[in-house]
Amino acid sequence: MGIRVVKLLIGLALYGAGCAIMVRAGIGLDPWTVFAQGVSRQTGIGIGWITNILGLLILLLWIPLRQKPGIGTVANILLVGTSMQATLAIVPDAHVFLWQLAVFIGGMVLVAIASGLYIGANFGPGPRDGLMTGINSRFGWPIWMSRLVVEATVLLAGWLLGGTIGLGTVLFAAGIGPLVHRTLPLFDRRRHAKTVRNADLAPTR
């Protein structure tokens, strides 16, 4: 139990740090971070704090979907955005394209390692993943369809609000699933990596 809690907390903190590093790369982001960035730019509230607030609001959507949060769900809401905000305070923006690309890939790899840690801790899904699995169980939509509809919606909304879409968005969509497929077995020997692939749930927090 103690080791699992440590894995959960370290994983969530690293996830936020990885997201912050990708923000500093400036070449595009995953859909949920694009949305958080767009809201941040419109409100003036830090993107990390917006990430926490969005997590809490998304958790409210679990009620009609009859989903039950776990310890990991609550920790996710509290830690990911906080770690993200702290990392943004110390990591500078990247400006040269090759450096931006390297920074983004480094952030994405860190997110994959973090995902292996917090998923491997088995304390429940993050609020965004739980939203998609809730839609699946409540309405019978395949998880891939739930994910596609939800993430396409938040990506479009985030872009309209001023969030950054670019090469990084494409790289994340193509790369995060295979990376987590590699990292998850390192931290959860009981779970084969094909679980993530078959569930169409490369993590979204």
C-alpha cells in the first residue's frame, strides 16, 4: 500500500511537470492541455490552476454517469495542475525549433513514465479518463468513440480560446499510446501493456 501511494504521488507530480515542459516547447499540446491553456489565456489564471479547476468540474460530470472516484482521482485533481504550475515557474520557454522539438519529446516521455507510475499504482482513473469510461458504461459508446468525441470537442474549444495546436499535438496523439505501452509494464508487473492499447486509453489525466 505504501509503495503504491508513493508511485501514485510521484507519478502525478511528474505528469504535471511533463505537461509543463511540453507547454514551454511551444509547438502544440494534447487536447486537454490546449483547452486549459485557452481558458488560462482568457481568464489570466495560471494554466496549472485551470487544470486543477477543470479536473474538479469534470468530476461533477461523473455524477450522472454513475462513476465513483478513487483516491487516485482526488490526488490527480490536486497534484497534476499544482506540479504543472510549479514547473512552469522554473522552466523557461524554448525558442529554436530543434530545441523546441527536443523539449517537447522530453516532456512527452516524462508524461509516459509518469503515466506508468500512477496507472500502475491502481488507485483509480483521473477525472478525464473516468469521464470517457463513464460515457462508455452509461451509454454503451466504445471507449475510442467516447475519447474521440470528448477530445475533439475540447481541442476545438481550446483552439478557439487561444490554445496552441501544432506539431506537438500530432506527436502526442501518435506517440503517447506506444510510449505508455512500454512504460506501464515497468511499474505494474501484474498488468500487460496491451491493456492500455486495447482499452484505447492512453492517459489523459
